[in-house]
Amino acid sequence: MAETISNNNDITINTTLFGLCEKATYVPTGSRVKAQTFEYSSMNGERLSLLLNSNIDEINHQLDRGIIVRSTPVGNIRAEICQSADHHFLAVNLLRFSNFRYDPVDEVKYFYGHDAEVVSRLFEGQ
């Protein structure tokens, strides 16, 4: 995920403290980008995957209906996300644990602006 994010033209990565620390910034808004990892059961991971592959209106509709995709301490689906502090940028990478390794479920999905704000609601309160 780090390589994919660093290759995104909207993200700038600055190194500080003699190269020991890195800070990612979403360039259009100047907001700092933070990475997080969530794990899901097989059922919730599939639900999350279906939502991420649907259009933004459907995601918003499901969220307004109260759908919640709960994370779990240990699961076989992992979501790696990178999100700007202002919620105008979101990158999601879904991985499935199989044969003692994590394999990508799909390509990294990028969301910008209003779409990022809507999709980021899926990861609030996790």
C-alpha cells in the first residue's frame, strides 16, 4: 500500500528527522494522511467489498439506512486505509488471508472529495 500511495500524484511524502520519519500530505487540501488497518470476519469483509465496488449513491443510501460493517480483532479480511485528516482523500486496499499470506482482493480504490467523505463513514467508530 505504501508504494501505491507514494506513486499517487496527489500525495507528497516528506522525510524528517534525518530520514527516520515520513509525513504524507494530500496536496490539494494540505491535509495530513494517516494509515490504519482493520480486520473483518469473512461475512463482514464480503459486505465491505460489495459496498466498495458499488456506486457512491448506493453506499450513501446503505449508510443512511444504518448499515454497519464491524471490524473484529482478528479476521481473514484486512482493510488497509490511508485517509486525509479532512476526509477529502481515502485509499482502501482489501486483502484476504490465505495460505499464510495476505493477497489483494481487488485493486486499491481511491476516493476524492465528497465520495471520500461518504466512504470514510464506513470506517468511523471502528
